[in-house]
Amino acid sequence: MRMVDYPAALRPDRVTVIAYGALLSEPSSRLTFPSLTNFRLVRVRNVRRLFGMTHLFLTGAGVVDVATRRIAALCVEPAEGCSFVAAAFDVVLDDAQREAFCARETGYAIVEAPFHGLDAGEEVLDGPTKPLSLPLAACPSSTYLFITKSRYHHFSLS
């Protein structure tokens, strides 16, 4: 994958990742990003978490058994008035890490979104609020990214 192929949010060398699923704990986050720094809990507003997509990447990787039909994956969607606690941490990315992250998050889009401190009066951290478009989970230092779903409408599981 060339730099121009990476989502714009992952192009800076230093990014802040906002994690809301498997990377919510620091030990789990360190499995993907061993050199992460500044791990903290944050709040993401006007978005909710739900098991609302099928993670075909995990199925193809043999991580889930399709026969059990337990193949739902956590995602987020806009929901006025809702919020959830997420983890945020800073990472320095090289192209190998960008490529691995994009492969891990296949089916998700990476876009800008604000996050707020839990102990800071719920203010936006490190800069102005960015418009929340299609929700997602990663961000460059002073810009906020969030990882959300792309629909698998063209797949059918029966």
C-alpha cells in the first residue's frame, strides 16, 4: 500500500487512536501497538457502540466459527444524545504499521471525530471539534479519528 492509499487520517507519523472494542484495554492495545504512549480513557459523544456488522475478516482468518453464527462485530453509529467511554492513545506509525492497521480494520472507515476528557469537564481535548461524518477509530495528534463501519450489503450469510 502506498502512502497515497492510506486513509488521510493515518498519513501523519504521529496519530492518536480512539479504540472502542478489542483495543479498549491497554494490554490489548499494546499487542497491536507495542510502543503506544499516553493511554487514557475518553468520552465520545453523539455516537453509540453496537454489534451491528459482520466482521468477515475474522471469519476468513479462522478466528470465528461461522457454524455458530457468532460473527457479529462491534461498530459505532451516530446517535444524538448517546455517548460511550473509549480508550485513546498516541502512536508513531511507519508504513508497516499503517498497512497492518488497515488490514486489521478492513470494513471500517477512518474519519475525524472529537473526543472529550472524562475528568476535564467533558471539554474537547487538544483542539476544535471536528465534524463527525462516518464514525470510525484512530487520529493524528490534534485531529481526531474514529473508526466506524462500512456496510457489507453485498455479502450474504445464510
